[in-house]
Amino acid sequence: MSAPERSARVLVIDDEESIRRALKSILSMRKYEVSLAGTGAEGMSLAIETNPELVILDLTLPDMDGLEVCRELRTWMSSPILILSVRGNESDKIRALDLGADDYLTKPFSAGELLARMRALLRRSESRVVQLPEIQAGELTVNLARRQVFLKGEVVSLTKTEFEILSLLVLNVNCVVTYRMLAERLWGDREDREPQLLRVHVSNLRKKIEPNPALPRFIRTEPGIGFRFTAE
Amino acid sequence: MFSLFLHPAVGRYYDEISRKERANLISRGKISLMMKIRQWAENRPFLFASGLVGAATVLFLPGRDLLGKGHWALLYLLVISVVASVAGSRPALVAAMVSFLTWNVFFLPPYNTFRVDDPKDWISLGVFLIVGVLIGLTSGRLREREALAVSQEREMALLNRLTGRLLAIQGPLEMAEVLCAEIEGVFSPRFIRFHLIESGGRRTLLFGMKAELEMDPLEEDFLEWVARNVKGVASPAADPSGANRPGGSGIPVPHSTLFPAVSRGDVFLPVLSSSGLEGILHVGERRNQVPFSWSEIQLLSAAAHMAGLFLERNRLEESARQAETLKEGDKLKSAIFSSVSHELKTPLSSLTATISGLLEGDLAWDPDHIRQELASVRKDLDRLAHSISSLLDLSRLAAEAWKPNLQWVEPGEVLGEVLFRLDRADRDRVRVELPKGLPLIQVDFQQWSRLLMHILENALAYSPPESRVVVGAGMSETKFETWITDEGPGIPEGEKEKVFTKFFRGSFSGLLPGGTGLGLTIALEIAKVHEGSVRIEDNVPRGTRVVILLPPAHVRETEER
């Protein structure tokens, strides 16, 4: 695994001691400054003390619901929150993302996956200030400033909606983008509407930018949640 | 205390039936009137006989002079035969006597006296009386024999129908329904109640027709007595045909045996089987208040006996079924146990060995060696995680919590996710053949990818390393099929069905590490949840071809192209 671009303050809130220890060793080895909390209350007071740049939050906590912690933190903190959850609990993931979490990781996960997600989240929170003009993923180039897309050096013509979707996905490269985030960007509404229309647009988008549209590589489906643009 | 167990919908249903029947009778107005007269005549036979003769006399009198006295005698004979055919021989004899007198008084001169002047009329009178009595006796007996034949036929038909229907019946409640409906059809009692006696002796009302009628205060006592003595209670009328009252210990005793002053028209019958008392059949008195005859009581007993046999058979079948399930469950439990202990213990012991070896500290390991050891630790962990998630799938499967969250997706989207989750080495072995213009499929994304993952993992595990595994999809007539082929040894003909059973591991799987033997079971269950199926075929030239089918309802052609 490559080293992070820079060290960052990370807060881990998890009730499992073994997970805390594992995360501590994985992260400190890579020069992250790690603080550990075993309960929601401890996590929130540590968040105020250390002002972390990223929070790793487990949804099952002994003293309170992880979703509640997520909601509380979001009232004042803008740093990304990465949720740890068990497989098959889609509704919790969606609720956490709706409450302001930025991404999730399903247990059991590997160190490589965790570090990749953290890098993506940290990069994104930086790029909120400095927007990258151009993003490269394999043979695909997306120029956000000029609103142009190239596949193998050739211009791809996209509709306005398709470009909006692609740019939001690309800005959140390697991070999950929920149906709700997309709908808000495209139509400015916060209502929960059927994701079917979005899926049709994404399907058309895939046909234009994927080397093999039948087997998508860049725009991956996060079942029940949204999409994720993978550049790796 | 008495507990009322009656499905309200059932009660309503039968009310409707009887209403329908009533409506039917009214629509056949004539028959209904005839039946009413007949019923009335049967209830009050002697009043009917004398009444009819009286009415005939009143009718005849104004025309006394139009016909000869002999003609009137013939008309009286006609009246006698009507009485005989409607009410039987004894009323006919009464009619004959009354006619004899009225003919004498009103139609033989001098009128209005018993005196007869003409000696020839004495002979006529004598002949009239003899003929009248003979008509009464013969036609009455004929009628009684006919009635007996009719009732026997009716009873036979009832028992036949009951046997036929009981064969097709599922449970006690349905049986009680059918029994009550048949009894209602033949006897029209005011109510019928079927009480079930459970193994502990507890009595519950299983089914009742017109059961909303209140139970009278003595009913509970009668039921209690029947349950204790295993004997019926009934006070039948003496059989008109003179049939002997049956003997033996099983016959019902009259109500007065229990309560000397009580006279009732209802019937309590024990529902018996070879293992004892199964229930009590309580039939209320007839709506027309005609008491039950002995032969009818016997018929009811036969019906109750059938119900008893049915209940016994039903109970035995139920316990056989339970035993079977228990046995299956035991087998499954021990299979799970051995599979789980094998699948969890093997990687655990190798993990423990590897890690404790590294921790020993007696040797200075070089980083390359440590990396190698850790790679094997990682492999063991993957295997553990895989087994655990299969077991979780299985427990969800057992809990029937597999409710698919259906959505329309592109087949490649799901397949892409599955491939993405494979190891690099495994992914390189898979070739995907997806034609353009595939339809959308309606599946639960997570479950469908689990299904594909299980089959793909099987294909990869059971074929030589380096060999190709091909995944394809397309339409097969109206169904959407996904197929996965490998170049492994294939599955022998006899094992093709068995691979779907839990924990079955094929003849070759012994050579391979890992595998809980659950993958294909889970895959098949997921396919079923989607109303689809999984089929195993031979691949040409070698290997296995697994075909997953989705029904047309889960397939939609895309609008464009």
C-alpha cells in the first residue's frame, strides 16, 4: 500500500477492543494520528478535543446508536465519516449516509480497502476547496472545467444530465454517491423518488464511457444505495 | 369451562347455505306445499285421517242426489287410499271406520241416522268396511315399505358421500364441517355441534352449525356424562316399522336415565376410534320436531364412528409426519455440526499453528518468510469468512427471511460486482460473454450476486487451476438464462440432483480444500425466491454447465435498440 499523501488526525469509535487495536496499528504505522474511543459518548468528547480530519464509526456501540453519534457529529463537524457495518444491513447504511456519513465499509474488510477509502475521503474533503480541473481513470479523461470527456483520446458526447451525473461521481472518486445525492444535484429535490430514472441515465452513460458497457468497470453499482466511480 | 372455538366465517357460510336451500324450496312452490301437508299429516296422522274424511263429506253432501249411493262409497274409498298413502295404515283404518259411519249416516237412507232400511245396503256396508280396511292396510304397508326404502337409500347415500368426502379432507376442522353439512342436509336439526376431546381429556367445540344457539343448562351435564361413560344419549321414537330396538352395550340410553323428569329430542353420540373417545357429536332435535327413529340414530352413530376413524388416522399421520421432520432435522443438525466443525476448525488450527510459530521467538525470521506466513494466514481468514457467511446465508434461509428486494438491473451490473469481488488470479480465469441488447432483469441485487458468486466459486474450485470458466447470458425463448461453464471433471449423472441438497459434496470434492457444501443449496434457494430455477448440464467437450433461469415476469426488454 502506498503511503498517504499526508498524515491526518483520525478518530476511531468502535466497541470492539480487537478492532480498535488492529486499526490503531494499521493507521499509526502509516503516520496517521489515531485517537480511540470505545463508546459513543467518549467518541463525541474526543471529537471535540482532537478535531479529527476523519472519523471511523462503528454502528453498534454499547451506550448509544451509532446513527445517533453520526447525526450529533454532523451538527458541527464537517470532516468525513466512514461507517463500519456488517453485511446485509442496507437500511442502516442508507440511514447513516442520509444522516451525513460519507461512505461505509462492510466487515470484515482488509487493510488495503480501508486505506483506499480513507485516502479517497481525505482527498475529497481537500478538493472541496481546490477543485481538480481534470481527472484521469484508465483510458477515460474527464475535464470538469471544460465539461469535456475523452475515451481513448476521443471526445465522448454526453447529454447535460449524463455529464452532471458523471461529474458528481468523478468528484467523489472511489466514494459512494447515493441516489439522493444524485437527485439533489440533478433536480434539486430531497424527496425519495424511485431510483429507476437515475438508473436509466447511468445505463446510457455507461454505454458511452465504459470500455465494455455490459460489464461496467468505472461506474459500479452499490446495490440499494447508489453508485461509486472507481479509478483504480 | 366450556370453550367456544368456532370460526365466525364458517358459521356465516352455513347460514347462507340453509338460506339458499330454503329459497330453492320456495321456488319449487308446489313441492313445498305438498311437503308441508305431508309433514303435517305425519305429525298428526289420526286428526288428518278424520279431518280429510270430514272435509270430503262436507264436499260430497250438496251433490248427494246427483249420484247413486254406491258411487259415493267409491269416492270414500278414494279418500281412504289417499290417507293410506300419505299417513300410513293405522290412520287409513281410522279413515275407513269414519267413512263407514259417515257414508251410513249421510248417504244411506234414511239420512242422518245410523239406521239402514234396505237389507241390500247392509251387504254394501259390510263390503265397504272390508274393502276400506284392506285398502288401508295394503297401501299403508306399501307406503311404509317405500318410506323405509327411501330412508335407507338416503342413509346409504349419506354414508357413501361422507366416506368419499372424508378421504379428501385435510384436518379435523374440515372433517367436522363436512360431517355437520351432511347431517344438516339429511335431518335438518336445529343445530349440530362437534366437540373434540383432546389427549388430556379437555373438551373443545371444534365446529358447530347454528352453534350460536345458546347451550341449555343441562347440555354440559349430558356432555360430561357421555365423555365419562362413552355412551350415547338419545330418546328415539319407537320405530314405526316395528324394527327391534338394537341391543348391546354401545347403544344410547334415554335422557331419562340421567334426569328422570327430562324429555328431550336431541342426540349425544360418542365419536369413537380404536384408541378411545375422540369427540362427541351433539345433534339438536329436528326443526319439525319429529323425533329421531332408532335407525336414524344408528345412522348418526355410523357417521360419528367414521369421524372417529378419520380423527385417529389424522392424528397418526400427523405424528408420523412430525417424527419424519424430527429425523430430518436431526440429520441436518448433525450434518451442520460436522460441516461447521470441519470448516471452522481446519482454518483455525492452521492459523494457530502459523501464528504461534511466528511468535515462538526462538528464530529470527526474515521479512520474506514472515510475509509468506502472513499470506497463508490471510488465506485461512478468507476461508473462515466465507464459511461464516455461508452459514449466515443458511440460517437466514432456514428462518425464511429471504424476501427479495426486487429492482430492475442490467445483467452485467450484477456480474461486474461479482467479478470485482473475486481474487485477481480467479478473475483472470473468467471469460464473460454478454451479447449486446440484453434485457433488464428484476432481481434482488445482493441475493442475485450471492447466487452467481456461489456458482462461480464452485466452477473455479472444481476445475483445474488455469482452466477457463465462461460466464454468459441471453434469452432462451421467454426466459432469461445465465450460464456458467467450467472445464472440470463434470458431475456424474446420478449426482446432478443431489448437488442441491445441503452439505452434499461431490465425489471429486474430497480432493479439494474448503467448501461447506452449502453453495448450490443457497444458490437454488435464491433462484426459487425469484421464481427461477437452476439446472445442471454437461458441458461440451468436458466439464459442467450450470444454467440459471429467470421467468418472463422478471425480464424486460430495453426500450432502446
